[in-house]
Amino acid sequence: MDLAAHAIHFVFVIFTGLVLGSFATALTWRVPRGIPWAAIGGRQKEFARSQCVSCQKTIPVQDLAPVFSWIALKGKCRHCGHAIGWQYPAIEIVTLLGCLGVYMVWGFTAPAFIIMAAVPLLVALLAIDLEHMILPNQLVALAAALAIILIVYQYLAYDASFGFGRQALQKLAGMAVFAGVAWLMGAAVGFLKKKEALGMGDVKFFAMAGLWLGLVYLPFFLIFSGLMGVISGIGYRYALKKEIFPFGPALILALYAGLLLQGLEIVPFLGVQ
């Protein structure tokens, strides 16, 4: 592929990442507050375009450009001058970087775009868990649905001799075993500490991660998420002076890292897939 084609692909991925980043900010604000984020089914009348949280004025189209609108408006609402938090462009940039990471590993392919579609869900889950300490079921379920779409695509797009039938079974097994291991760990730690260690939201996330990664990535997922959890716990305790911290971000980082390793066809502790 020539340099011009690579440049076009790169620009397209940047555009896609920014659009998905804007979607991630909408999810981050709306989902934990029970605000509809899509006009589907019987919710068309409930769905509304983005509004300023201070003056409730509808945000005009020209102010919806990810990152650039925030910079142009100097982080303030056009109508009332209310400050727009830095976390919104930060979420958009993180989503963009997540999509670029997928593109760099998976290339300009159908699997890459299916994974990119999951990136704003993961970023929204991360931001929501940091703020509210919850992993909303609807976002976890949507991410699981995209994992199923990827499994079906790989099975249909490639000959069975490449092992995608076995891979599908391996990922279904991963969903069950990941969830079972998470529940057992939470029950054991909860019994020892006499308090809940892992919420059911974390267990559901484990199941979704197993569907994406498959059974062979379980050791990596446990070790990587555990390490990230320890680092997060130390940061919360000594920097923020908090004893309780969300474990979701550690799980999300472990899943994203696993997806990149999948694209590189590397299974930690086992070598090449």
C-alpha cells in the first residue's frame, strides 16, 4: 500500500476516533443519569439533543465538533458562559488515542472497526466508574454484543481450517470462566474481609472481557488487572487519601491491552496464537 493510502486511512481513523469520542462524552453524562442517549424504540420523545447543564440551551451544531469546539469556546458555554469541564475534551482525546492504537495494531480492517466501535463504550465505562463507581449494564451489554459480532464475522469471513470455529468456542468458554473466576475471587475475599470485594458489575465485565479475549488470555487478564488495581489503590490511598477505589479502570485497561495483544497474535505466557 502506498504512502497516500496510508495517509487517507490515518486521517479517516482520526476523524472516526473524534466522532466516537463525542459519543463517549454523551454516554458518560447521560447513562448514569438515566437520560436517553439514542432515539430508539419508544424513546424518541424522551431523546433530546445535547444541552448546556447550566442554562439548558440546546448546543448548536457548530459547537459539537470534538475537542476543537471546546478550544474555540475557551471551555465555556456560548450562551451563558458556564464552564465546560476539561474532562469532556479529555474523554474525546482518550477515545481518539484508543482508536489509533487499534488501527496501528489491527490495520484498516473490518475487525479493527468493530473493536473501534467498542472503544467509546470502554472509555465511557472508565469515566463513569471513576466518577460514580458503577459499570452500567447497558454499556457492558453493548460491548458484549460487539464481541459477538466480531466472533461471527471472523467465523464467516475465514475458512474453518483457520480454526475460527474453535476460537469461537474458546471465547464462549472464556466468557463463562472469566465470570466464574471473578465471582469466586469476590466471594473469597469478601468472606475473609467480611465485606463486598467485587461487585456484580465487575463480574459482568469479566464475562464480557472473556468473550472478547477468550480463555487463553485469563492469566494475563488477572495479572495485568491485578497490577493496575494495586497501582490504583496506592494512588487513591496516598495521593487522594481515599480507602475505597473503583476497580473498573484496571479491568478496562487490561481488556484494551489484551485486544492489542490479540491483534499482534501474542498470548502472554503462551507465545504466538
